[in-house]
Amino acid sequence: MVITWFGLSSFKISSGNLTVVTDPFSKSVGLMAPRVQTDIVIISNIENPAYNNRGSLGGKDTFVIDGPGEFDVKGLFVHGISAQGEQKSKTNGFDYTTIYAIRMEDIHLGFLGSLKQKQLTESQLSELEEVDILFVPVGGKTVCDAEEAVVIVNQIEPRFVIPMHFEQRGLKMNLNKVDQFLKELGAKRVEQEKLTLKKSDLAGEQTEVVVLSP
């Protein structure tokens, strides 16, 4: 499995001939929009262009997952789980958001997309099941902040944590730096361009943090 990052909560996850892209954003956010061929697109928030620019990806055979439910596509198992996003106003509730449990190469991924919760509920934890690699938003404002993200990491106890949705050069959104999350978690900042993993790399109990470069 090879994981690369476009920015915000958009990743390309590749395994053999299968490619998955999460939360493809539009150029309106200030970054270069992802434009790659992909088999499957997974979207956490269908109402926001920061997460949903599906038209720039793949072709007519690309399968799109954009809400709760269970999906088995080309050997990839995805479970979408309802969650809470950004508060719209005091009277208008919260954004609709979906978090995902993904099984690929017998590796379990937890993708938290545009989540904005202080912690996960018992029901959400149960549906996510065991997570080997956790993609967690840490930039605050419209998503989980550093403190909330650390609480969720401690709830899940994954083998690897990939922080996402934080301040980047060129980004028009006002987000916190990833350093605040790393400080809260007691981890050092070591960036790499991609993360390459196989099942045997998941041995061990200590959680490792991987900061990817877009």
C-alpha cells in the first residue's frame, strides 16, 4: 500500500492496480486540485467543495462513495458512518459528515474526513472497529482541533496516525498548524513524501505519527 497526500483531507491510496482518492478538493481552496485517474472516490462532505470535486477525477467507471452504508467494490470494503461536522450556526445545526472504515490489503484504515467532534461515540467506535492507520483532521476551526484529535487518537489507538486538514502554504482556509497536534501528542515532526506499508509493518503496539508532504 502506498499513501500520498494532495492537501487538506485528500489522499491517493494505491494497492496494486487499485487506486482510491479521498475528499478531492476544488481550486477554490487555493491549492492545485487533484487530477488523477482513480477507481474509487470517497467523499466525507458532499456539500463542501473543500471535500467534493469528484468531476476532476477518473472516468465513467469511477465508483463514488459519499455517504453512510456498506460498500464492497473491486475487493475494497468500505463502511460509511454518520458523524458531525462544522456547526453552521446556533440555530441551523451541523454539517452532514461521513467517516469511513476502509479495508484494503487486509489493512484497516480509519478516514475521519471533515469530522468536528470532541470525541467519537461508542457507536462510531464500534462501527470503525480496529484501525491500523488513522487519518485524522487536526487544524481546528471547521474540523477537530489538536486537543480533540488527540482524544480521538487515544480512543482508537491505531498503529499509525496521519494528520490532515491543517495549515498549508497557499491554502485560503484559516487552519491551525500541525505542530499543535504533534505537541499535544508528544510526537516529533518528521515529514515524508509518501507512506509505503505492508501488513508486516503493523507489528508493534506503539503509535507512530507520519506527517506527509503534499
